[in-house]
Amino acid sequence: MHPGTCPACFKDYDKGTVITKVSEGWGHRACVPRKPSAAERAFARNKARIESGETFRSQKASDWRLGSSPSSSRPAR
């Protein structure tokens, strides 16, 4: 192992330091970007959809009437 500079944090490391592949070269293990879990990816995808203005109202029409409670808004059977 050779001394060098971590491309992620721009800090030097000495000869003998344990390093690993970072996006642009070799650097500290702690500087390797963490891969998000499936739940984190789904959250980010849904957040982006909401922030872009997309709503989920089109999935199911509401049968609530303005000023009524949910129990009194359903049609009588």
C-alpha cells in the first residue's frame, strides 16, 4: 500500500492504511458511499412523485361529503 490522498474527503492517508475503491480512485473505507436499502429507495421515489405535484387521489374516489363524518357519508344500502 502506498500513501496518497482520498478523492472523496481530500485527506491524506499514510502507507499501510487500509483503503478501498472509492468512486474516482482509492480512499478511506468510511468514504465509500453507502447503498440505500429498498425501503429508502421506495421512500425517495414516492417523495419525488409527491414533490413533482402528482397526487394519489386518482386511485380511489372519495365518498365523503363536506361537513359529514365518514360514517354518515356512505350511501344507504
